[in-house]
Amino acid sequence: MLAFTIHDDDGRRTERLEQRLSPRAKEAIERAAALQGVTASEFARSHTLQAAQETIGRMEVTRLTAEDRDAFLRAFDDERPNDALIDIFELHAQATGRAPEHA
């Protein structure tokens, strides 16, 4: 019995991902898989995909405290570019060979 959900996009398994494991790591994976009633490959695939999705979610989301959020929103109150922003525009222009966008 599959004790967890596999979240494949379309179910086709056309790609491979290989890895080398220590005997101890392989035994642990096989034991955990057996306890859940699945193969070691199914166990590893499902848990690797779950870890990948969690990592992507954590790394692609920016969380702000209420204080930081308020400071971020206040930054939009003044529409005039400050010296630091002008410096960044000029650095970008030098790096790309384009005219500064603030001009």
C-alpha cells in the first residue's frame, strides 16, 4: 500500500536520476520503503520530489515581518530616485552599454 502521494506532472517516467549510496544509507531507504509497503525506488522518488517541492517553495517565497512590510511599502511613497538608485542605474548602464533609464 502506497502510504504517501506521488505528485508527477503527467505520470510519464522518461527521465533518470542516479546516485551512489553507502550500504548503510541504502539499507535505511530499503527498510523505510518496506515499512510503507513500496519499493525503494518509489520511496526515494516520492520523498525526493517532496523535498524538492518544499525547497523550491521555501526559496522562492520572501516573507516579511509586519515592520519590514510597512518599510517596503513606504519606499514607494517617494517617487523620486535617490542617489543609491541613480548609482545602480548608472552601473547597469555601464555594464550593459545602455543609456541610464532615469535620464
